[in-house]
Amino acid sequence: MTMKAITSEKGGSDPMIHRYESPFNTSNDHCDRMPSALIVLNTPIKASWVDGRLSGVLGVLWEVSDYRVCADGGANRLYDATVAHLGECRGADGAKYLPDVITGDLDSLRPDVRQYYEERGVSIIRVEDQNFHDLDKSFMAVERWIVDNDKRSANNRAIKTRTFVYGGFGGRFDQEMGVINALCVWGKKNSFEQNMIAAYNEETCAFVLPKLPMRNEIRIKFPGESSREQAANEVGEGPTCGLIPIFGRCENVKTTGLKWNLSGDTSLEFGGLVSSSNHVLDKVVTVETSTPMLFTSEMIVD
């Protein structure tokens, strides 16, 4: 499953540890140095402009990413939220919001948007294979970027990276399930074995927690943790969260750091118990599960 080896460690007889580090905790030096990719999907962008730049979840993810991909009509959404919006935003700089790649079957990419980005050197790659969704084709672009990074690393060793999928929620339910499936499918690929994959919009985020022997440690960023200077337009996760057994019955689930913890004697499954509307209490949440599950958290934008 996705994120199966990201920041995994072994210590003596302890289980392997899998960590999710919030990309919104920009004071975390370890995450700041971790190469990151962003995929923008063809869904409405609700982020606004503050002080000449995009705010909200997308604004932060764009800033912390090194490689940015628009999935077909996602380029239209980015263009409309940046370039087409500049007339209403004094001091806004649309030039900084140029993706590295636009890819997909390109049936949704508007001619004016294509021309704008082509003239500015953005790579546009058409992939006609209808056996893959535009999100899959975007992951293919990220995969090439990851492989190139690995080749440039010492001894060609895999580099720990992150991939953010923006726009994964808020549209049709079948499309949301397609995004969750992509997290699972691409997380199992060897090229993504050192990659953390998570999906976001302005209201929620989700990522897959691997099963035992992995022990999951989740570090989200609580709203209000920033200094007063950083507090304006702050983005954070939680406290509301969920443990969703979307891949099947999860037995012997153990958690710490939640308002309603599980001690290993309760199973999660559809048709039974689903831990929705739980709350994060501690800075670190731990989860152990017999079957991979989905961790979700609300997003808070002040």
C-alpha cells in the first residue's frame, strides 16, 4: 500500500515505523528538505489570494513542492485561479504559478490555456491510453521525476519524497473513489516505495496507513501552533479525523493520541464500526492495523 517505506525505521525488536509528517508544518526542517511533487486535478480551486500569492491549502502545497503537474483540465483551474484572476488582485504574480508539466489525454485543456503555458515553456504531454485516468498519467510524470532524482543521488539510492494530490475531494463520489484507488495503486509501485502520497482539498486530507509490521506515526499541524507573525492565513490539519477501513476488515487496531482510542480488541469494518468524527489530542498519533486503512483529517484555514 501507499507510503509503505517512507521514513521507516527499525530499532531493536520494535516494529518498523511509518511516519506522516504534515507538509503544513513548515518549521520541520526534515520535511522542508524532502523533495515534493504536486498534482493539480480538474476540480474547482477555492484558494484565495493574500499579499500577492495563493493562500490556503493549495498555496502551501505549491510553495513546498519542487515539481508540479496539472492533470489535463487541472491546468484550466490553475489558470483561472491565477492568471485570469490577476485583474482583481494587485501585486499578484501569476508567473510564479507555472506548472512543470501538463499531461493527460488533453480533451479538457482549453486552447487559450494551452497557448499561454506553451509560450512560457511548460511541457505538455499527451497520453492517449484510455486504460488510465488523467491522475494516473500525472503519476507517470511524477514517477519519471522520482527516477531521475534517484539516478542523481549518491549510489543511485531511492530518495524519500512526497506527492500531494490537490483536488481529490468535493466532486463526484466515483471520482473521489478513483483518487483513493490511485493512492493505493501507485503506493504499491517500487518507484514510489520511498514516497508519501496524500490527497487534499481545502476541507480535508487523506492518506493510506500500511498494515503491520508497520507502526504508523502521524504528526499533523494543529491550527494555532504558528507564531503570531505566521498566524495570518495559517493552514493546519485536525483536530477532527477518521480511521476508515476502506480496504476491508481491520482487526486488532491499536491507537494512541486520539480522543477515542482503540486498544486492539475492536475491529473496524463497513457494516460494523467505522471510527469517523474522532479527534486528535496529541502531537503524535500512532496506529497499528492488520489491514491497510485510510486516515482522514479536516483542514483548517484561518
